Amino acid sequence: MPLTVRVVAPDKTVWDSPAEEVILPSTTGQLGILSGHAPLLTALDVGVMRVRADREWVAIALMGGFAEVEADEVTILVNGAERGDKIDRETARQAYDEAQTRMNQVSVDDRQATIQAKQSLKRARARLQAAGGSI
């Protein structure tokens, strides 16, 4: 029996289709979901979600949120999401390089700027990885 997977961001539904398997970037590490999984509610980190549908893997960049698993339904509510096949790899690479440069230029004493630079780098890394780029 396939999973029903739904990824919902504030501005759009990014995925709403059956799938055989889902790998989520939870705050405690990668989390695999198959049919028959126990009920679960977990926080999601910024990272790449992978969905296997029709024997093909689809990457989706998630910008943090929550996932609920119940009765073979996986509902993912996120702050933002983007399918990897919709992301331009070169643009994502440039954004990652810029975020890396900003991270290296932040003063260690400026905690707020450091946190913002780290979050920006995590988002850029997730988009690049979802687009198929390597880091």
C-alpha cells in the first residue's frame, strides 16, 4: 500500500501524490518512512527531502517545519519548499558560494549575524543539493 505524501508551504502545495518511500531531514537526523510506519510527529530541519514515486527519486528542498505520519499519510508543513527539478543548479551554486563567503566574513562576536549567516548557508546548501549539485 503506497503512502499518501503531501508537502504544504504557506504559498503553495509542493507535492501531493502517492509514494513508496520518503526520507525526511528531521532535526535529529535523516528519517525514513515506509508504508505501515508507526504514527509520528517530528520537527524538520532545513535540508533535502527525498520521495520515491514510480521508482524514481524526487528531491525537495525544505526550509524547516513539521511532519506528521499517521495511517500511511505523511503530511509535511514547512516554512518553504522547492522541488529540485525546478531549481537552476548554476544559480543555486552561486547562492551557495555567496552564502559561504558571507559566513566566512561574519565577526565571531556578532551572534545575530552569525546565526543569520548559518541559516542562509543551510538554505543555500539545501537548494543546491536538491538541484543535484555537490558540495
